[in-house]
Amino acid sequence: MSKENNNQENKCNELYTLLTTGWIDIEKSLPESGKCVLIYSKNGGVAEGCFKNPGFFWEQWRWNATLTDEVTHWMELPKPPTCS
């Protein structure tokens, strides 16, 4: 396997690990009101959005999955990639 392919595989593995281990149950903790996070619904949809308080509701942006009424977990957005 080439060094470039190995680096790509490592990046994919890191992203998979991040997306499968960083979820926070909304019963345990909520993000800061208005802070952009990833949100996860009980039907398996993932989107970008934020928690709004006062009002205690979720707002969703930019992804096609509609899930704001069924949010069960959230996580911080990953750091953006760096150019090398």
C-alpha cells in the first residue's frame, strides 16, 4: 500500500472514530444555546444545527435529514482539515 493510500485510510479511520465515539446523550448534557453542533435523531439521521434556549428546541441547518423533533444526541463539530 502506498504512503498516500495509507494516509487516506488513517484519515477515514480517524473520522469514523470521531463520529462513533463523541456523541453526548441530551439527557446528560446539552450544548450551549446557539452553538453550532452535530445533532443525531432516534431514526439515525445526522445534521448540523443548534440547541435554542429559551424555548428548549433544536434548530437544524444545511443537511437534508429532517430530525429536529427527535434529537437524542449531539456532538461538537470536528476541527476543519488543514492544508499541507
